[in-house]
Amino acid sequence: MVTKTKTYAQRAKDHPNTAAKQLLETIDRKKSNLCVSVDVTRKANFLAIIDLVGPFVCLVKTHIDIIEDFDHDLIEQLQVLSKKHDFLIFEDRKFADIGNTVSLQYSSGVHKIASWSHITNAHPVPGPSIITGLASVGKSLGRGLLLLAEMSTKGSLAVGSYTEDAVKMARAHKDFVMGFIAQQRMDGVGAEGGSGTEEEDFLILTPGVGLDVKGDGMGQQYRTPREVIVESGCDVIIVGRGVYGNPNALDVDGVRRQAERYMKEGWKAYLERIGEQ
Ligand code: 5BU
């Protein structure tokens, strides 16, 4: 487990993927491994939450297709906030089609995801062509792709040999795949004779994180930052409702307080993992 005990800064120094390097540098600079997922449907709420959590996050995760009053100005303002608060942007698009289709979904349409999102993700279910399709758009822009190796939901089918094959696909495309959405470190997974563990550094970004509840009654399962970062060796905690609560009754101080709380818990867990606490 080489990367598990390395610091984010050490990993940033050597990382070959531009987006992964930028993310590791941001984590180190801000001392935050917190990604906030802003799953709200109104532009004003979306931008207000991002401005509130901005100081506490390394990454903001979006589902841009749920915003009802989406317009180009929203993207411009998102980019302004990304510079103001020093965070990267991750559109959680979960691409899952043939290479030609995903390349169009990534570059075109109303949202033009590749033009503003540093990181996006894809299901490995179509096979390696989904990576090459997305890479044909994103690689020259310095973007990074996360493969969905596992999911946080109860009864997920992304387990066992499916997860192993996702890791093998990533190993064959390290120039564009920067890591995984997963529930644990993938070092050694699917590697014959331990190969592939020494020189690779895939980032693990993990949703299903909450401190106060264990689930949401719709299949989501929550673990604590300590379980995720220390026990499972993941790199970034992704928190949505645990931070912003009820978007229709935004509690401004509450959002700030929760973001700071998750940031501190995530960083404390990281320091424990690398043996500095
Ligand atoms: P929550 O409010 O913290 O439950 O939001 C979690 C977010 O992470 C939400 O945007 C999901 O779409 C996303 N997610 C997830 O929860 N579990 C997964 O396995 C994956 C994504 Br992949």
C-alpha cells in the first residue's frame, strides 16, 4: 500500500495526470480533502451554497442536469467561485454509452461539460471504448476521468470481478483515468502477482459520507470520514445533504458550520492515516 501512507503533497509532485496533480495540490494547499456535492435544482441556491462551502473544499461536485434554470451565466459564475475559493469542479455525469455518444455528451449539448469540469466520471460497463471516447475530448484539455469501480448504494452490482475489471481498464489508460469512485483503496485489486501496485497512484473519491445518519431511506448508505479515510484508505470524502441540509430552507451558518466540521474530520482522519497524529 504505497500511496496510502504518502502525503498528498508527495503524491502531487510525481503525478502524471494533470487533473489529479491539480486536485492533490489543492488538497494540500487548503488542507481539505472535502468535496461537497451540490444537488439542488435552482441556480441561485446552487451558487449560494458553493459560495458558502467554497473556503472549506478542495472540490465541488455537480449534477448540472438537475438545475431547472440552467444558463451559460451559471457556468461563468461557477468558474468565478472556483477561482475565488480555489477549488476544482467535478461534474458527476456517470457516462455509460458507446465511445462516439459519450464524446458528444461530454463536449456538446447545452452543458458542454468538458469546457468547464476538471473531472468527470464514467461507468466501466461499456468497456474500454468509453475511456477512449471521453479521452478524445478531455485529454488535450488536461481533464481527468474517474471510473465507477464501486457504488455506495445498498445492493450495488459493482462488486467482485466487475470492480477488478474496472481497475484493469484504468491501468491500461493511466494517461486519462486519474482514479475511481469507490468505497475503498484499489491498490492491488485485480493485479496478478502484485503487479501494478508500485508505480500507480489512483485517487479514490468516496460518496456515502455522513456523520449524523446511516442512510436516507432511498438506498444511500453513509460511513464516517474516519471509516472512509483511515479504515478504507480513500482520498476524498464526498458529502452532500450532510453539509447543506434542506436546500429550500438554507441555514447559512449551518451550511458553513457543517462544511468546516466535515473538512476538519476529513483532515484529522488523513493525519491519522499518514501517522502524524
Ligand atoms: P448525499 O447527499 O451525501 O447522499 O449525496 C451523495 C452524492 O454522491 C450524490 O450526488 C450522488 O449522486 C453521488 N453518489 C453517491 O451517493 N454514491 C455513489 O456510489 C456515487 C455517487 Br458513484
